[in-house]
Amino acid sequence: MSWKALRIVWRVTALNFRAQMEYRTEFLLMIAIGAIWQVSVIVFATVLLSRFAGMGGWDSSDVLLIPATRMLAHGLFVLFLGRMHWAGRQIQEGRIDIYLMRPMPVHRQVQLAFFPTNAIGDLTVAAGLMVGALSRSDLDWTTGRVTYLVAAVLGGMLLEAALFTVVASASLRFPAADMWGRWLEELLGTFGSYPLNVLPRAVGGFLTYGLPLAFVAYFPAAVLTGHGHSTGVPYWVAAASPLLGLLAYLAARMLWRWSLRHYSGING
Amino acid sequence: MAVLHAWRAARVTPLGELNAPPRMTAVALRLAVQVVLVWSLWRGLYAQTGTTAGLSRDQAVTYAVLAVLASRLRELDQYAGRDTVLQHMHFGTIVYWYLRPLPPQRYYALRAAGEQLYGLAWALTGYVICLAAGVVEPPASAAAAGVFVVSMLLGQWVLYYVMLVLDQLCFWTVRNTAAMLILMFAQNLLSGVYAPLWFFPDWFVTMSAFLPFQATLSVPLSLYVGRIPLSDAGFQLSVQAAWVVVLALFTRLLWRRAARRVISQGG
Amino acid sequence: MGQLSVAIEVRGLSRTFHTTVRRPGFTGAVRSLVNPERVAKHAVSDITFDVAAGELLALLGPNGAGKSTTIKILTGILTPTSGEARVAGVVPYRERERNARNVGAVFGQRTQLWWDLPVRESFAILRDIYEVPKAEHAARLKEFDDILELSSFWDTRVRHLSLGQRVRSDLAAALLHDPPVVFLDEPTIGMDVVVKEQVREFLRHQVEQRGRTVLLTTHDMTEVERLAERVVLVNHGRLMLDGSLDEIRRKFGSTWQVRATLADPHAEVVPPPGTALLRHAGAQVVFGPAGPAALTVQQALKAVIERFEVTDIALDEADLEDVMRAAYAHAGEI
């Protein structure tokens, strides 16, 4: 992206943010509800984990690292790339046709559709959870570990973005595919926060190779906390999670571009 | 004639689904995967633990699987039919609701009833299969089963009103998709879809006792698995019934105000 | 239906909206959040007109003139701020449901059909909502199908229809319960010529054969010329003119020109009364209308031929589009 493009992105984002404030009730409601949401998420994440201490052979302080990583990655995803989740809606409403006529990449226009006010709440909660997880952790946080954690969060963000980009690409051809996006979010939210070795092998395998949500937070956290050899996959596969996120994202973007070229409009 | 239009409006959802076989396949697949995942997750979580929060492993698994099935009752791809309040407000087609000799609130109720009955068919099928496969336990006694059915009915009634309030909000804030998502999450969390409320700290349980959400799912399912004893059922059912009354009055007020808003803004 | 000679009665109708103004800039946005500033907009002010039973009236005016607001009041969706309206004897905003049985409406491209269902299912739902007997419904559907050719696509789900198909279906849906009064807010917007012609034929049939009263808004002047006997022109919420197309033409359409080539290029040219000489170069002369008693183009043609010896004569008459442009511009000045 050139400087000029970056400036446009910044300006549109600023306008979008202002647009969010234009809707008074909505904006105030979002702030009010954001508070409830934050409390709920923290309760949900911590309570379950403490209730089942030692799940999957992990200390609860180690387990906490999984939802913290996953939620931080998710918050960043919502902030930077989250509009991909709404691509299906934009496709169904025929917005893509308008985007295709403008001299800006369609993907960027999809991202610039609106400002994700809720990302502020998501990120606040996630950051809080991460601070909590790190302060409880007995691990020695060397530069290497911290770097790996940062890479893991970014990789998790990219992997989530990749999954939603695949759904969006499918939506270009089959608008109904949008529905799978909602399921995807639900699955990521529900199963992304546990050590997946508590699941039967087949189910764990599905969440690794079928729907690769194990790579978002579970594998990186396992590598960081020394459970990297008992994840059911070779150590190096688990360790390469951040890289895999990057590769998956690049591949998904290529798929998106391919799908756009073959886009034939909706409803004739 | 009134029966006829009721039947027509109620069958919009099932008919729309039947007209889209891929969507039905998706629902079946999704339900199956979700049940398997939830079942294995809770068994996994209980691997190191005995009874916790008053729930044994089998109770927790049954609760969780039933929660998945029950959430099917009202969890369709509602946007696909372009008949949500949000979409009608967005496309300006809400005017037609106020243009017909059928009051919008009755149309909405009929549509929702049809949707819930259609969802019930799915949930029941899933339940029978799960029961046969031993994934869920049968109810402890015939009395428990009876109380559960009544409680579930009341719960769905409360759920209808909760969803209605969410939809009614759209009359005031058209751009509230994000807020809707968060409220949906709150509904799922506080009704015990994600995890039984019994696992949460006391203050959380106390708080949700004052909210309508737990009446939708947590109460009936807890009655089913026996976490709420039968002796306590009368009280719980009356709380549910009280919520039905309160929300009925509240949503009536909102309908009236919504109509006034449409009438003053023109949709 | 039918006994009332006046189908739609509008008396001093006014409607004011209050909207929040957005202040520019970031601080403006924050200020609007805390302390929104409200302004009043008069969408419709003091409009009065009647539509006779069995008449097709075109409600014309530029965008934002108040046409849709008027229709919404007459369909019972909006309440007026002041004034009175009656549709088939019912005050629409007071007895919305009773009014609903008397009226049908299509709002441009907004469809009332069920997106996920075949068109025929939508018709069936409406049939039951409006309590139309089955035989009657079938007969009416057959009648509509004859002109609108619905049967070729009525088993298709609405989401897969083309725009033309959808609007035709919507038109049928609005008339299935046999409403004596029909409101059409830009029904043919964005449709191709063939479909437009089909819709016009359908409307003509409904007015002439079925005696329905139609209130139509459109920006398509061909449509107005083909369909409307009478037009009401509104702008800025006010009624500018209520009359026949000819009256409008006479008032705003006096932009004709008569070009003639005179047999004698040196003749002295005195324009006939009610005309003016616009150009005179050698044998070529151009006359236009002038004065309060301006001639119509036909009268001018006759007068020029009578007064001068011409070898060639031609005329340019402003079409309705030009007339309306002049009318809107004129209305805007008031």
C-alpha cells in the first residue's frame, strides 16, 4: 500500500468512526452494552477454566493463555480485518458491484465499509485477559517467548481472517454461504479456548486439519507452556502455527482474488 | 379465515427452508457436528473431575447437548428470508406491514410461532436420535419429564419475547447489527447455552436470577437433568410465567410506540 | 365500492418532520451526540385535491416534493400534522385496517413479496390475509396473468426474479384483494420499455374495465401522457397546479417555435397577435408565443399561413419533459 493509499484508508476510517457517532442511540447503546459484554466474557473464560482445573493435564495458569491469545487475536482481527465477516451481507446487498467500479481494491473497500466500534470492547477485554494470564504465569518470559507470543497473536489474527476470507469467497458465488460465517464464529468462540487434547482424537483431528482452529491459540500456547509434544501433531507443526496463519491468509487472499475474477453478480 | 392467514403466515419459514434444500442440509450437518463437539468437549472437561457445581458428568453432557438442540428452535438464518424487522427497516419495506389488514404484531407472532414449531421438528428429531444413541440421558422420572415440557414451553414463550424486544429495537436503531450480536451473546451466555449457569460464581447466578434469560433455557434444562429438584419446580415455573406476563406487557408497549414511530417517520 | 363519486378527498393536508441536523467535523459529531439540534421540515403543506372514483391521477413533482409523503398519509402509514384526508370514505390514519382493505399500494422497488418463497405463495399469503375467497382469487389471478404474464415465473422464488418480473408481481399482489383505490409510487422505475408498456396496459385495463381509482407518481412523462387524464403538480410540499395535461402545457409549455420560409424575402414581417418574431434572416423567420394571450402552436401555425405567403413551414413543440422542466423551474421560484 502506498502512502497515498494509506492516507485514504485513514481518512475513510476516521469518517467511518464519525459515522458511528452520528447514530446517537446506537453509539450510546454500544458503549452501555459493551460493558456487559466485557464482564460476561471474562466471567465465561475464567470461571470455566478454574472450575475444571487441570483439564487436559494443563495448569490453570497455562490454560488461561489459550483464551487470552485467542481473544487478542480475535480483537485485532475485528479491528483490522473483521469486515470480511460482513462480506456476505455486502455481497447480498449488491455492494460488491459498486466496489468493483471504484479504483480501489475490493478487499480494502470491504474492510472500509464501517468502523467496528465493538472492536474497542473486544480488544480491551482481550488485553485485560492477556495481562491477567501473563501475571499468573510461572513461565520465564524471555525475549524469545514474548516474540513468539506476539507472532502467535498475529498468526491467530491472520488465520481467523483467512477462514472468513474463504467464506467470503464462497459467498461471492453462493450468497447463502454467508451463513457458514456465523457458524465459524461460533465454533471459534466455543472451542478456541480449551486445550483440545481433552477431546477424542477424531474430534481433535477435525479441529486441526478440517477446521484449523487449533492453530489459532491452542498450539502456540502448548509450545509456550511446554505441552508442545503432547498435542497430537508433530512438534514442529504446532510450533509453525504463526507461519501457518500467514500462509493461510496469503492463500485465502489469492482465493478471494480468483473468486472476484469469476464473480458473475447476484440475482442476474 | 383467521385460521387460514395464521396458517399461511406461520408456514412462511418452513416453506422457505423447504424451498432451499442446501440450507436444510447445512442445518442437519451443523447440528450433528455441534452435538458431537459439545458432547466430546464436556466429557473431556469432566475427565479429571467428578461432580462439580452439583452436576455430574452425565448431567452436564445431557444439559449441554440439549442446549444445542434447543437453540435450534429459534436459530435459523433469519436474514435469508428478508423478513426481519431490521431488514424491513433497512429496505423501507416495513411500510407494507402497516398497510395490511393484519396487525404487524400478530403477523410477527405468527411468523415466530411457525419458526419455533419448525425448529421444534428439528430439535425433536435430534433429541430422539441422541436418546437412542445414548448421548443424552432420559429424564429422571415421568414427573420430571412433564414439568420439563411445561417449563420448556414457558421458556420458549419468554424467548419469543426476548427476541421480539431485540427486533423491536430495530424500529429505533436501524444500524444495530453489532448491538444485536452482543445482545444475542448475552442471551446465549445468560440463558446457559454456552455453559450451564451452575458453573458460574454466585454473584453471577444471583444476577441472572433477576434477568429473563435464564428462564428461556437454563430452568427447563436444569429441571430435565434434575439439577433443580421437583420440589422447587412450582416456584421456577411461576417465575417463568411471571416473566411471560411482564414481557408481554412490555412488548405491547413497544409495539405501540413502534407503530407511533412508523406513523410519525413513515418507515 | 363505486357509489362514492369522490374516491380520494384531500383537504389542507400538512405534514412536518423533525430531523436532527448533523454538525460538521469531529467536534460537531461529538456535540450532536450530546446535544442534537432539531429542525422542522415541511414535507407537505396545505395540499387540497380530489380524485373521482374511476379516475387515474398522476401526482407529479421533482424528487422530495412531498409525493411519497402524501401517498403514505393516504395509505394510513403516516398521520398528517394537520388537515384531513378520506380514501373511499375512510380516514386512513384513523382506521388503518379498514382503509387497508380498500387500498392497494406499490412503493417503487420495495417489494412486499416474501423473498424466500415462490411468487404464488406470496399471493396465497396475501389472499388469506385479505380474506379473499379462493375462486375469486383464482379468477383475478387469471385476469392479471393475461396481461402481466405472471405464470411464466410465478413458481420462481422472489430472490431469483428480475426487476421487471418482481414489479409485475408486486403490482398483482397489491391488487389481488380488489381494492377500489390503488396507490403507485413510481411503479415503473428502472424497468425496460416492454415491461413498462405491459404495466401501463394493465393499469389502463384496471381503471377502464374495473373502475379502480389510481393515484400514480412517476417521473416518466410518457407514462403520464399515456395514462393520466389529470395531473396534480406539487413542489416543496405545496400544490402548484391541478388540472389536465393541456392546462399544464398551456401554462408552462409555451415554448413552441414556428419556422417559416417566406416566398418574398423582403416582405415586412409583423407577427400575428399572441406571437413574437424571434428571428428574421432573409426569408427565414421564427415565431414564438408572446403575451398573456399567447397562441397555441396550432393556432400560430394557422395564423402564420393566413398572414404570410410561405414556401416552407415547420414547428418545434416542446414535449412534456420540457413542459415539466419549465413547470418545476417555475414552481421552484415561488
